[in-house]
Amino acid sequence: MNIAHIREQFPALHQKVHGKPLVYLDNGATSQKPKMVLDVLQEMEGKINGNIHRAVHYLSAQCTERYEKARTVVKDFLNADSEDEIIFTSGTTASLNLLAFSFGQTYVRPGDRIIVTEAEHHSNIVPWQMMCQRTGALLEIWEVDDTGALDPKKLEQILDKSEEVPKLLAITHISNVLGLVNPLAEIIQIAHYYNVPVAVDGAQGIVHKKVDVRSLDADFYAFSGHKLYGPTGTGVLYGKVKYLEEMAPWQGGGDMIETVSLRKGTTYAQPPLKFEAGTANFIGIAGLGAAIEFINGLNIKLIEDHENEITQKAIEALGQIDGCKILGIPGTYYGKTYEKIPVFSMTIEGAHPSDIATLLDRMGIAVRSGMLCAEPLLERFGITSVLRASFALYNTLEELDFFVESLKKVLKILR
Amino acid sequence: MTIKDKQAQIVEEFSFMEDWMDKYEYLIELGRKLPPLEDASKTEKNLIKGCQSRVWLDVKREDGRLYFRADSDALITKGIVSLLVIVFSGHTPREILDADISFIDQIGLREHLSPTRANGLLSMIRQIQMYALAASAENPA
């Protein structure tokens, strides 16, 4: 199977926008879905539809089976210990909000510290800020350097600062702006040396890297389905059972309880159901299972080589554009190799990202412009907006060439 | 020229342009021609919220008329705000408040802006109307 074959399976890629063939380079925001996923959604919405975990009838049983099968698929995909560690949510944002609430309720007291890095998406900042407001905890910032890389020594300084060790480190696997792969295993090792658990925002990471939560020893790992070729409104929070068993539930409702009594009070179900109140997006989750099975069916080596080739060529070609500066350059920082996924955020002298993106759109090219939900990181670099082209496994080298040539044309108009 | 006449003139100019690339290039030209605001006027107060790029709108009142000046760090946005400056600048608050703003739909601008940017445009128009409202309350004609 080659890239052209993979591409054929994504109907959305074969359309025109503004009369031009679509070149979809906004995969960091959301990906298109393969037919395998679309078929599951259509079949279930149109036929196999019954609420899960409750009824004894045929359709309910079918849906429950598919939903719980998806949990096994996710468990195997992450190499987690058990299905009990896999909580289904509506996306990374919901996963991190759940975690911030439940972890905060259970473990965080006034004066405690939580560490976040400066390279985080708003989804991995704001829930922690809100948790700090609720609990009286303090947010510590692990700052990036001028290249965007994180110096582990700075983490050790924060961890060494006082007798009371921080309660949690929240860090992204791969920044949605920089595209640099953080050396997670080493970072987690450092944090664990100080007995600090680590929560990972894997929204970008899960898409481009093989994630093994056991070998990483991550305590929590959150990701979305819609960036992983799966349905919108699906997500996962992986968490070690020892935490999930202790953590207070986030939302209350059906499915998350053991017994409900108006007089004696309510007892909760065991994880993961304790954290899945109400009717889950079971059709979407079945679709997420299909998306992961689709990925499992691909030759991962081929995909990795292809994405690496795009990354290398894009850095080369964009580097030749006068005044173009890419954020996040792969290399060796602090003795660690930082790889880069094919996500290219850039500033270009004399042209505003929103103008560039508007004109590229007329040429059929979908890219992102703006703050990319990472205002603190942009502020760190002294900029208010970037242009981002983010590639997926189905994007071709021809599309990269077309993007670069179109960008040059647009710059002729704007500069 | 009345606000209505100015709008008609813009609509006519846009009618000569066939595709949207031309229209954007025209907006870019307008953006380039709009004199930049000096830094002292690029204040937090003049910054319009809800735009994808930064837009500043400054107002001055002279002989009962409002004079607008604007700037943006993005050229297309600057072109769009330049249209608003052309249409509304030099009119009385009452004229501005009574104006029927039709040119945006007529030139197809609204449908060619993403919803985020259309909201930004709406914020700019609202800000102009707010200035006019404040001015007319201060000194009802």
C-alpha cells in the first residue's frame, strides 16, 4: 500500500473548493476520515442504534459490544494494562478538564503546586488555572528556551524548589505550534524521581508517534479522535488505575453509579464507568475504534518515512523563502534529539498570516492562521499570529510543492 | 457625497471585478493606501475585539461630524476597514446611525468571509455605530 492508495480511502480529499482541487493542510486542527470510519457511523446512525449498558434488547447489546470493543482497541493501541484505564470523553479538552477536576478534588490542597509548560495548548492551561482557583493551588511555569525546547534542568529546579513537591506535571507530547516531539520518557523519569505524576496532552502526539503508555510510564494521556482520522466529539483519557480508583467523579448521572438512594446517598461505579456519566457518544466511539483499526492496518514504517520526508523537504523549501521563519527546528537540545512532525508554524516578514491564509484558501489550500490556541507560547516569541501548515499521512510531496509555490505567489501579491 | 452614494460607488467598483482573487487584490491596494495610524493611537481602547488580526479604530469629532481613522496589521483586513472609513468618515452621528449598510452584502463580502472574519467585520461596524451613538447622546442634534 502506498500513499496514493491511502488517499483514495478519504472521500473528503477528492473535492474542489473555490473551483480548485482541495489541498488540505489543516490536519493539526482536524483530520479527514477514511471510508471505514464513515461506514461505521452511517451503519450505526441508520441501523445499529440502541443505548448502551442498559437494555437487554438486541440493538443495545450490539452497540454495547461495539463500544466496549473500541475500549479494547484503544487499550491495545496505547499498550495499557487494562480496559479499566481507558475513559471515553468528547475530546482532549474534555479529558483534561475531567482530569483537572477529579485530580484536583482528590489530591490538591491550598498552597500545592501544579507544573505546566509554556508550550501548552490552551486546553492544557486553562483547566489547570481553573483547578487552581477552586483548590487554592499555584501554577508553576516550566519555560521554553528561544528555540521552543524545554530544558530538563529547569524542571529539576522547579521540583527542587521547596520541600513540598508539586502535585502534577502537565505537559504536551508534541506542541501543536512547534511540532517538536518532547523527550517524554526522560521527562517522566525526572518527574517520577520526585514522585510527581505526569499528565500528557497527546492531541498531536498520538497522531504521529507510536505511544506506549507502559514504557513511557505516563500517569495520564489524553487525546482526541477527530485528529486521529476518527469522528468529531470523541476522545480518550488514559489513567493509571491506582489514580482512577481514588479520584472523585467529574460529572454525575446515569451509568456512573453503583446505587442511588435519596436517603442513604449514592455510591459510584468502578472506573472507567465512574467517569462516563450519561449517554456516551457510543456511535462516535465505535468510529474511533474503526479509525484505530484503520491505522493498525497501515504500514507504520512507510508512514513515518513519508512524514519524515515531508518534514525535511518542507523545512528546506520554506527556509528558502525570504523572511520565512519556522517555529520549532528539529535538532539536539540539552543532549536529547528533538524530532519534528510535519507541522510547520511560521512567520513571514512583511505578510500577515491571516492575509496569506485568505489568499491560499482561494487557491484551494486549507491552512491555519492566528494564535493556534497557544497565546502564551506566541507571546514568548513576541508574535501575535502565525501561519500553520500541518500535514497528515495522506498528504503528498506534490501537495507540499504546490503549497510552497502558491505561498510564493501569495507573497508576491502581499509584499 | 451621502453614505448611500458612497456605498453605491463601492458596489459599482466591485462589479467590474470578476473573480475573488481580483477583489482581494483590490482590498489589498485599499489597505496599502490607507494611511497608517501612529503608535499613540494604537491603544487598547481603540483595539476592536473579535478580529483575527489586530484592528484599531480611532475617531475624532469636528463641527458635529465624525472622522474615522483605522489600521490593521493584516492588509486584507485593512482594506475592509478602509471601506468602512470611506463610507462613514465625515458624517454626522445621526447620518451614521440612520444609514442602511447594504454594500457589504451587495459586493458579496459577507459570504466570502469566514464566519470568524464576518464577526470581526460586524464588530467594526458596531464600534462605529457605538461612537456615533455616544456622540449623539452627548450633543443631540
